[in-house]
Amino acid sequence: MAPWTNLFLYDLKHLDAVTLRAHTGGDVELILSNLERLGGVGTSVVVRVPVIPGFNDTPKDIRAIAERVARWGIRELHLLPYHRLGASKYGLLGRHYRYEGGDRAAEVTLEVLRAAVADMRPTIKVCG
């Protein structure tokens, strides 16, 4: 797909395998190997990090992600503020929504995270 695609948007939530598996069921090694491949094909990739309170909202978490992404030549990382727009879908599926009490990450928190990686490349953008 890369030769025919101008831009890939790639969500990355966490780098720790145990944490990611416990919260999402995802396989961090598969996620990172796919991202590494995309970074090496010369197409534009934007890595998007949904900032989730209590999960990946520390400067250490975000800096680790930014450092990994930068190694592969990916030049853009977006921090996406947490929201609960998908909560109602869980109820329709008969599933429990884990982050019911979570509020949208404050702009102040996002700015602190952005500042923690401001000296780095890729460029960090706060979206939302």
C-alpha cells in the first residue's frame, strides 16, 4: 500500500508490552514492527498518541514514544486529548467502559507533555 499512499495515520498508545496487553489486548512488538516498516519506506507517517489519564499521560511515557518514533525518521507526532465519545458504543456491545470517570485531558496537561519533548524531533503537535 505504501507506494500508493501519501499519508499514514498511525495510533500508538504505549510502549510497555505488559501495560499495553493489560489495557488493550494489543501486541506492542507487532505494532512497533509495523510502524518501523512504515517509517522505512519513505512515505509520510503521523503517529498519533491518544493521551489517556492514568495510562500514558506522563512526560516519561510521551518522551519514550517520541524517542522511538524519531529513530525511524518519522517527523510528526500528535498528542490527542482524551475524550469519551466512544463510551456509548461499549454499552451497545454489552461491554464495560473502563474509563467512565475519566475526564478529557486538560490542555495544561497536554502542554506539559508537549514541553517535555519540545527539544526533540519529530515535531510534536497538540491536537484537539
